[in-house]
Amino acid sequence: MQKVKQFLNPTFMSQLAMALAIILTFIAITLVVTHRGMPRVHTPVTPAENKTVVVVASGDTLGKILVDQGLNNSDVNQIADVLKKNAGISTLRADNDKIEFVRNGDDAPVSKIVVIPSPWKQVELTCGENGGWNCNTIEVERDTRAVYKSGEIKNGDSFYLAGIRAGIPAGVLIDVYDLLAFEMDFERDVRAGQHFSVLYEENFAHGAKVDNGHVLAVQFEALRGNVKMYRFKKSDGTSGYYDENGNGAIKSLKRTPINNAKVTSNFSSGRKHPILGFTRAHKGVDFRAATGTPIPAAGAGRVIARGFNRGHGNYVKIRHNGSYETLYAHLSKFAKGVVVGTAVRQGQIIGYAGSTGMSTGPHLHYEIIKDGKHVNPLTVKLPAISNLGDADKKKFIEYRKTLDNGIEMLTQNPKWFIQM
Ligand SMILES: [Zn+2]
């Protein structure tokens, strides 16, 4: 009874009407922003005279499935050919792909074959009058809704546990991990009381939920400050994540900590050591740098070692996240205030180049350690850093404001979603 009253309350009704109006404006804007020039095709309704659906099982081949359905070798070859040429399908994936066979009567030959390699794509093969097979690829219409989930880290929580408790699907959480990987260390920088939120896509087809889409916005109260990221499609069609001001938000490691420094010795699994004289691996890259050249941290992180050893001389080691560490060796001195435990930001000076330890002259020896293994800093795969041009930046700011308004409404009404 109370609920009904609340619904009939005129203040509530006017608030609801206002919120709906805002949401409609938002939809109109997002449609313009995100779906301009993106044609959509509706799935035609198939007359279901006689339909057989085969789910591809392990060990199945296209040939076997087609022959089982009564098609002859000439058809099999033609269909395989057309599928490869026109739809790019040359192999079937067990437990994933489905094939539909349509007949115009119980004993009639197959007149149409629909290969379904994903919930969003159907490849229709129809038999023409001359006996040839034609191929037509259809994109299934996607109904995308943005949903908002927020949570708080409780004592003893990992971000993962807190995220699951907030109702964020595991797959979406993994995307969030990747987005924030160089922003914070999920093993060590998570504290009780930190708040986070995620706006992400849920994809529907014909009214039923199929899968989750992209993370559209993420916010985390990290130790180094509140991190916000928004997904935005640039005018060139590529998408990236940006902070509130439209700067590339995906942090990464710099392959060369000092700008324009010449590589004097490359990473190698075996080389003749200039001082030791025998062959040993060079676990990093050497950059030419005069004594005293400031050495910036290659990425945000925490100093986990600062000291001296015979090989490295004065060195600093930084842990960036659960996977990456970097090491800087042969330093002449350390930067003031940089000690074990110091949180550093990307570009912060951690020390000065020199020739301490086993070194033939002033240079920076730089290592990247991924999951405990040394990798080549110049070639290791790292997240791409993307920036916006002036025009895109302007568009981004408008889009971001609209998205923020939408998020604000979803905060008040957690059951609502934004129709994209
Ligand atoms: Zn070296």
C-alpha cells in the first residue's frame, strides 16, 4: 500500500517525468554521438516450414554435417567455397557455431542453410534455380543498454570480491582490471572505504540478453587520487579511453624512460659482457645518458627496491601493478625522497644517470620485468596510449558531460538503464 501511495505522490510523478525527459534527451544525443552512419539490418523472419538446428560438436566438419543433412559432394564443395570467399568462414568452432537447415517440406531437399558463428552474425546460404549457392551475411540487430553498478571495498576485500558483490559480471571486472592496470596495483593499493563504479553495456537481441559489451565509464578512488575513464569513439572510427579532460587515460610503461636517448646496447638472451668478457644475457636495454641526466619513472607505481649491488651499481626498482616491474641501474645518485615504499607517478624523477656498478661509461640500464620474467622493453606488447585531436576533444567533452548526467541519474535510480 505504501509503495502505491509513493507512486501516486505528485512530487514523485513530476520527478519521474523530469527524469524520463532527461533520459530521452540523453538517448537522442548518444544516438547521434555513437551511431551516426552505422547502418543496421533487421533479421528477416524465416518461415519455419521445417527447420533443423545442428550445434557443431567436437570432431565435426562442415562436410560431415552437410552430408548428414543429405547434401551431395558437389553442394558441399560449393558451400565450403562460398562460405570461405564471401563470409570468411573456413573452420567451425565446436560448442559455439550453429547451423540451421531449412526445407520446404518434410522430404524436400535443403533449400536454405544458416550458419551462425556468433549471436550477432548469421550467414544465409540459399540454393538458386540453377543449383548454385548464394551467400548473404546478416548482422543481427543489437539492442544495447548501459547499466551502472557501484560498490565499496570492505575490510579484507579484493577489488574482485567487492566488484562481484556490487553485481558487476566477472568478464566486465577483468576489463576494468586491464583499464586500470597501470593506474593502480590491485594487490597492494586496495583499501577499505574506496568507492568504485562501472557503466557498461549489456547487449540484447530480440528482447533477450546475449552478452556484456564494453566498459563505457569507470571510476575508482585510488590511493593516488580519483581515477575516471570514459570510452569514446574518435572520428577515425577507433575507440579509446580518456580522462575527464579528454587526455588519453590508458597509462602504460614508457619503452624508453629518457626521451630521444640513443640505444647503445639492446636486450639479448646472450651477449659478450664488456667487462666480464664472457657471454651472458643482457636483461635490459642501455641508453646513452650523461652523468646527472634525470631519470624519470617509466610508469606510475611504488618503489620496491633502492640500493647498490656489484652489477647494477645504484639502482631503483618500481612495481607498477600485479604484472610489471621496472629497474633503473648505474645511477650516480637517487632523487630526494625516493625510498622503498614511495608511490611515484609516471615521469617523476627517481634518480640521475651515472656509471656505478659494472659499467664502461655513463648510461641508463633499463629493465622491464613482466610476471617475474625479463622482457625486451623495446618490443614487449604494452597497452597503446591514445590521444585526441582538438576537434575530437571538443566532441568528447560534450559526450562526457552527457554521460556524466546519465550516470548521475542512474546513481539515483540503480534499476534504470540508458538505451544506447
Ligand atoms: Zn645494460
